[in-house]
Amino acid sequence: MHEYSIVQSLVDRVDAEVKSRGATTVHRLSIRIGELSGVDPELLMTAYETFRDRTVCERAELDLTIVAARWTCERCGRRIEPGSLLKCEICDRPAILAEGDEIILDRIEMEVP
Amino acid sequence: MCDTCGCGDPEIVSVELHDRILSGNERTAAHNREHFAAHGVAAINLMGSPGAGKTAVLEATARRLGGWQRVGALAGDLATEHDADRLRKAGIAARSITTGSACHLDAQMVHHALHHFPWRDLDYLFIENVGNLVCPAVYDLGQDVNVVALSVTEGEDKPLKYPVMFRKADLVLITKVDLLPHLPGIRVDALVDALDRVMPRPRYIGISATTGVGIESWVEWLATYRKKSAAVAASIAP
């Protein structure tokens, strides 16, 4: 259950941003989690709810966007469906993961005096 | 302060970051990687389920490489020194990284262990991760390659159930192949088909630490990466 350590990194990152901008309250965080990132969105939300007490994120809602896995041919860019062989039928080249492994903090909404 | 009407209310600002949440780990991993490259050490992150045979693979590798290659290992373990003890008995320098309740190694744990371990003269540094098919895949340690040990007893659908782990693998060692005659329900072709659906560049070697099957192919595969590491070290040498 590494979601707790992800939340720890998230809170540390927000804390640094709050200090550098002299913010007082954090209202909302927006994060993006890829389907193939290895992070379970539900566990992450649970970890966040458990962990945010008495941190800079205590009053911050967490908006979580899930990004679906998108495999494409590394040469022609043709889409390759997840679950199929990860190779382009036309070019015979391996697929690359164009999207779906993100663990990203997009936005912080915070109150500055 | 709200400047628009002068009401004195605080202002809510939206700060766009688009930052990787694990960027701190990634910085430490990059630092580890620079160290390994500078000293020509090939670092291998060995992952897999508890009981997949990671330690047995390393014991067999140490026996095969011992005497002519310098091999060391860091062994991630929740609570014990057992794996590091086994590896030392097999004749290689080994140190435990006891993680407590953490289900994975991270770059900082590896960096800290390097301060207490003579790794600079090694040809190969194996980092045996905590037994787990989920969490270790998320954390870069600074390794050159990821190797996943998957035993034939775990079932042929494991790659489809744990696609993140297998996507990150540069090589899958299909371990305990000596047991296949006793496992009529396990089809290796189905296991390989599952790997082809989660690994864009599927590479796998069937291996048995008991009989020695596949050890030569594994050692040859390692040697190709060792050469790459040595070439990088030579290119950045002062």
C-alpha cells in the first residue's frame, strides 16, 4: 500500500508551495493518475482522507482525474488497444505508452493574504 | 488582499504546477544512477512476488559469476536479515535494507544503503526489492534495468493481473521451470502470450536455480548490460 507514501510526497510538495507563496489555506488540489501508473485511485483517496488531518491540506478537497492507458505504434502512431499484443500489426514495431502512467499534481487553489 | 474592491478578503489563487508527485524520488534515483554510471557498476532492480525465487536466482548467479566477476547485493526485506544472510553464504557482499512496514524500496533507501556498503568496485549490484508485484514498480531506484522473477507456480495470468510491474520489466525470469512436469495445468505458451500483452518489448528466460537451466542465458543477458554500463563509465571518465 504505497498510496500513503504518494500522499506524503503530495503533502510535502503542497507544503513547499504554500510556504514559498505565503498562503494561508489550501482549498483544492487537482491531480492526474494514469491507469497504468501503479497507483490505485480509491486507495489514494482513502490515504489522503486519513493523512490530511493536521497538515497543510487539512481543508483541501482532492480532485482526481483518471487517465486511461493509450498505447500507440512508436513509428506510425496507430492506436493499439490495451489487452492486445503490444506491437503494431502494420509496422511490426513495439507500442509505446502515450498516456496512462501519470502521477501528477496539476493545480493548487490556495488563499493568499 | 482582494485588490478589486478593497474589501479586505483574502484572494484565492490557482497555481498551475503539472509536477510529478514523485519528483523527489526521481531526483534521488537520478543521483544514484550517476554514481553507478561513474563507477561502471551495472545496477539491477530485481522484483517479484514473495517466494518467486529472487534470492535463489541471486544465489545461483553468485555461484556462476563468483571468482571472476565482482557481485554485490542489497536485499530489501520487511523485517529480517534472512535474504542478506543467504546471499553472503553464497559468497557475495550483501546488505539488508529493512523497510519496516514499507512495501517497496525507494531511491532514498538505496542511497542511504550505498553509504554503508562497498559498492564502487562491483561489476554487478543487484537490488533485491521487497516481495510484491505492485508497489515496487512505482519507484525508480536509479537502476540500469528492471528484472522481474515470475515463478511457474504463480499462474499464467499474473502478467495480465499486474500489468504495471511487467510493463516496467526489461526482462522476465520465468523461475522454477524444473517444476513444470509436476504442474499439468500451467501452460508456458499462455504465460508468454500474457507477457506479450503487457510488455512492449517482451523478453523472458526460463530458469531454474535448482538444475541450472537458463543460468547461462541469464548471465549472457547480464553481460550485455554490463558492457553498456562500462561504456557509459568510460565515456564520462575524466
